[in-house]
Amino acid sequence: MQTFGRHLLMEYQGCDREILDNPEQLEQLMRSAAEAAQATVVAAVFHSFTPCGTSGVLVLQESHLSIHTWPEVGYAAMDFYTCGECDPFAGHLVMCEGLRPEIHEIMDVDRGNIDRPHSLDITDHRIEGRRPRPFAAGGQR
Amino acid sequence: MQTFGRHLLMEYQGCDREILDNPEQLEQLMRSAAEAAQATVVAAVFHSFTPCGTSGVLVLQESHLSIHTWPEVGYAAMDFYTCGECDPFAGHLVMCEGLRPEIHEIMDVDRGNIDRPHSLDITDHRIEGRRPRPFAAGGQR
């Protein structure tokens, strides 16, 4: 019985704000990300909030892919949990193409190591991209 | 705009195997966990696998609560992501009452710190409970 899984926590900042508030586009993009990761979608649920923002989850044969968005600040929080032969990092690359974040931060967590002293283990934590400079008073970005 | 969130990754080993294969009981238990955390459920999706195992997600006003179960080995992997004033740890305690794991391992991750150098930050990682002794050949547990 294979319980091992890989759980990516993804933070995207400086994203395309329009797509962050469009549940249909987000679902389409996430289905593409799941496909790139070689995962199979078995159910989907998306919910839009007032005044803006979306939460969505794809339940996968291999676990799940979720998103929560804050369009007002161009921020999205995601997690992509897969078991088996999937590659969630390939899904992350698809999300980056669609959301176009200025910064993406990823934490890669192994899970389900039930025969080891720790079942949870962080294997990577990286930040990539350009952190936007703050606006100077009266100045240019 | 408050983007800060708290994301608990929970691993439960040595659980009650019957409940791990019962999506109705799991959903009821997870709704109780969400309520204990002071979170509001906006959507739910559960899926049972062949020959056994369940994946389920509650989409919350404050993010999500997910479970993936391996009844054959008494293992469940969960994550509970909340924003705002919720307390996901209170939800973890409810899950422990229901699943009765022999071991629970928790990683507590802060998210959405978009003004800090790291948006993701681990604030706690703990293992509690008794690790079951392996069966000795012909012996007692």
C-alpha cells in the first residue's frame, strides 16, 4: 500500500488580477495544470465570494489541487497534493503561465512516510521572481 | 486586505479503519471540525475510490479542509487552511476524537505574509501519540 505523497504549497504574488476573479478561467487553468501533472480529475467545486475572490478545488484520483484568490492584491494561495507517479511541479509551471505572478514561492512537502520517524518532511522551499518595488511618494514604480 | 492564513498539514496513523472508508461519517466529522474552528462551510465534495478509500473537501468561507484516506493501513492525510479568526487546531482536536489515531503529526504553516521576505513560514511541527510496535513473528503486538 503506497501512502507516499508530495504536497506542494504555492504562493503567487503580483498575478493577473482579472483571472483571479474569474472562476471559469481558474477552473480551466487548474484542469490544465492537473493534466500536465498527469493527474485525473474526479470532482470539482468552485465558489465565488462577495465582493471578489474565488475558492476552488479539484478532487483528483491522486488527491487534490486547490486555489484561494485575493484579486484586490493580485495574490493566490494554492496547494497541489499528489500520490503516485504525478508531478505537481509540472502543474505549478502551468499555473505560472496562466497567472503570470511576479513572485512565486513554493514549499515541497513529502507526506505519508508512515514507516519513517517523520511522516511529513520538507524537501524544498524556494522563492523565484522579482519582488515589486514599493511605490515612492509621487514617484515612479 | 488581509491575506494572512494558517495552513495545518495533519497526518493521522493508526486510525479507526471503518470510519476512514465511510464518506458520510467523514463528512459529518469534518463539518464538526470546521464548526469547532469557527469556520463556515460553503461547499462539500466527497469521492470514494475502488476498492476503498475516500477523498473529501469542504470549501470554507475561510479556505478549505481536505481529507484523503487509506483505510487498509489506518492512515489519513488532511490539511486545514483557514484565514481570519479561525482556529484550525480546534478542528484537529475534533478529528482526533473521531478518527482516534495512535499517532498524529502536525505541521503548522503561516501563509500569505505578502509583505515579508517569506510568504510561507513553518511555525510548528510536532508528533504526538504512540508509534505502534511492529508485529513480531508469532508474537503479540
